[in-house]
Amino acid sequence: MILSDFDLEGFINDKRLIVEPFKKEIIRENGLDMRLSNEVARHNPKRGADFVIDPSDPETLKEEYVLEKNVKEIILQPKEQVLLSTMEFVGLPDNLIGFVELRSTWARHGLFMPPTIIDAGFAGTVTLEVFNSSKFAILLRPEVRFAHVIFATTLNRVRNAYKGTYLNQREIFLPKKL
């Protein structure tokens, strides 16, 4: 079952779904709008076009991104891919999952974001992978509504709630070794 605005308010008020910081206006008809944090991870400018990322080698992963914190604005250059994060920390119970998508207004400007799943039992901010497909630079500002999450209940509680690497993250979490 997908949660409606009424259901979401109940889950949040009853502390079954944690959203911090919370503002009532992020509740939509059938989901929550998540806002951007004030950080961005960009590909390391010291790496040239010949650099090969090996997802199984932690040494190459350490130098893949450069993290910028406390930014006032984020300018995505044409054809640039970055990691962003939600401002909101979410905590899901063991019978609730979230489907994260880019808000359509941003897609209409040329941004792409692959769908992300928030697993049952996850707690943390959500790292977003974003690509600017436009021929123009696009300006983003912290606290703008950027992603939309649709929440659905599972038929039963999951046996193995999320316990992975990204649990309780409070900022952009860079890719881990495969």
C-alpha cells in the first residue's frame, strides 16, 4: 500500500517514520518532497580523462570525488555528474520502504537522477546521484525541494532490516568498494 498524505502525517506524528528536520509543507499528496543539503561531491578535477575508476579498489575510490561542504549554491555544469544529499534524515520502520525520484520540474530542466530505494529499517540522509544532461549550467540551492519519495508498506515486516554501510549517514556518503 502506498501512503497518502493522511497516512504520512500519522506515521510521522506517531514517530513510526522519522523525518528531521520536518516541515509540514514537504508532505505531498502521496509522498514527501526532500530538500537539498548544503554539500556536493564532485569528480576530482585532478583526475584526467584517462583515469579509470575501479569499484573493487578502495584506493581509486578514495580519490574519485572531492566533497564541498557548507555551499550557498551548487552549479552543475553541462554533462556533469555529482553526488548530493537530502537535508532530511529519515528513519524507516521494518515494514516501510521508499522510492526516491527526481521532482519532475528538475527533470524538465535536463537533470537526471536514477531511482533510489530506501530499504526497510534504513535511517540516514539519502545520497542522490545527479547528472546534468542539459547544454546549460543549472543552479541549485540548499533547502530547495528536489527529490520526491513515495512510501509503501510491505505485506509483512522484513526479516532482515537494513544494516548496511550507509546506515545513520548524516552527509554524502561516497561510493564504497564493491
